[in-house]
Amino acid sequence: MSDTITLPAPADFHVHVRQGAMCELVTPHVAAGGVRTAYVMPNLVPPLTKTEAVLEYKKELERIAPNVEWLMTLYLHPEVTPDEIRKAAKAGVSGVKSYPRGVTTNSSSGIEDYGVYYPVFEAMEEEGMVLNLHGEVPSDDEKNISVLNAEKHFLEHLRKLAADFPNLRIVLEHATTAEAVECVASLGPNVACSITAHHLWLTIDTVAPQPHHFCKPLAKEPRDRKALQGAVRSGNPKFFMGSDSAPHPSASKMPSISEAGELHSCAAGCYTSPYLIPLVATLLESFGALDKLQGFVSDNGRAFYKIPAKAGEEVVIRRPAVAVKVPSKLEGHGNEVVPFWAGRELGWEIVN
Ligand code: DOR
Ligand code: ZN
């Protein structure tokens, strides 16, 4: 493989760019990390459940980073009606993200039952909007469901939705298990799957002692990571990059105690945007899949979403002459975020 790679307009099909001061800090990092098109998550406070709110947010992102194509989503919620879907589609909103209630950051407004949303999914199918699924069911002691098996239990919902809506494009987001990879590969062409950079590297052993590695879904066993790496190495176009880059203030990742003397829970999320494409190239090379880099970061996701790469938006990466390390923190606008892989060396850097 040569020491320089030219990638047609890399696209990140799952990114969190937050709001307020954090948004000011992290939004420019998307382009800096080599991404030209970004598919934006709607789990703001309050969640984006109306077309107007989505369009306002898009304007804000375009103001901060006009060099990125921002693809927008609605948050699945009772306010998202079939009429709202038609309105959103007309306004250029690309998809709808579903969070099961309570499973991750800002998901307290998430859904409990897919059945009630069938008319919404029908409208989405007609309008050509994409359904993005956070594929975990809520924990349930009686059923022995926990963060360890929440994704496996979700797959029955995925299979049912895929069968009931064969013309609705559905993405299982941030897959973490061998079973999810197998399930997506077995389903029809309307079902695809995003894979994060961090899940290609982490396993539960490296998450357990390190809050900066805590994200949802949790990274699982070595066999699961092997399956994710295998999905990328296979070149199957159903699998593409969605970073789930999810910045949190560094203090919210650290153990801290509330005024009432209770321990706070650690925020879930790994932050990879600022050096995403070099990181993904480094990881793919580590497991013998560098030849699939273009498919994974550019072609596969764009084909599924029908968002062709624009000429002139190529990103060139090369092996650095001098070692490049991930910074230990990123600061600005009154915020500090610790990135994933802080202090580790990257095998690639962006040229342009
Ligand atoms: O780790 C995660 N962080 N997983 C999610 O699903 C949400 C995200 C966030 O918004 O922080
Ligand atoms: Zn996410």
C-alpha cells in the first residue's frame, strides 16, 4: 500500500455536535478530522422533535462550519407524526433517530413501543427517509436484560421492522456484537449498519477500568470486536463508518460527588471527531483492512444514503514523517474534552 491515500469526500454517518459552547468547540473538529458530510444526531436538550428546530440547528452548524455538508435528523417522539415526517422530508431532513427510553445520553424522551410508530414509518418509507436505530433495549432485571446483552435482545425488533417495512431504509447504529453483524448481513438491502472507530479497538476489558472508554452501547468481548473488524474487512457495503463521536466535558467523565453526597454516574461517549479519518486508517491497517478504507469511510455509507461524493472534496492522508499523537485534551469556549486514544500515536495524518 502506498504512503498516500486519496479518499473521495469521507462521510461520518453518526455524529454528536451538541449545542451552545460545546457546539462551538466541537463542530469545527468534524472537518479537521477529514469529514466532508456529517449525519447529525438529534439528542439535544430538549430533543429535536420538530422540523423548525432541526432547521434552526442546521443553520447554527452551517454558521460554525460552512465547509461541511450537514445531514439532519429528527428524534422519534410522539410529536413526530406522519404530517411532521412529510414536512421534514420536504425541508430536506434525512432521517429519524430512535432511542429506546433511558438507554443513553438524553434519551429520557425515547420510545417504548415501535407499534405506535408504524404510521410514522409508513410515511418515512413513502418519503424516502432513513430510520436510525439505537439498538439496545432497556435493562430489565426480571428478564435478565443488562447493558451486556441489550443489543442482542434488540435484534428481534430489528428483524421485525425490516420484515414489516421492506422499503424503509433502516440503519442499526454503532453495532457492538457478532450477533448484530450476522443479523444485518442476513437481512435485505434496506438494512445497513454503522460501526464506530472506538468499537473497532475497545473490548470490555479496556472499558471497565477507564471512564473515557465508557460509551453506549458498551464494547463487548474480543469475539465481537473480531466480528466488527471482519465486517469491515469483508468490504460488505452494508457496513460503514458512523463515529458516534460524542463529546462530554471532561469533568462529567470523572468520578464526582453531588451536594447530597452521592456519586454521579459517568457520561457515556467517546470523542473521535478531531482526528477521525487518521484514526480509522490506523485501526483498519492494524487488522489488515486498509484496502477497505475508501469503502468504509466514503463509498458504502454514501451509496446507502444516496448522497454522492462531490468532486473537489477529496481528503488526502499520508504516513506522518514525524510521530503524531492524539492530544490529551481539547479546549475552548469554556469547555475541555478528553479525546479517545489521548496520547496514543496515529499511523496516518491528513495532508489537505
Ligand atoms: O456513548 C454514547 N454517547 N452513546 C449514545 O448513544 C449517545 C452518546 C451521547 O450522546 O453522548
Ligand atoms: Zn450516538
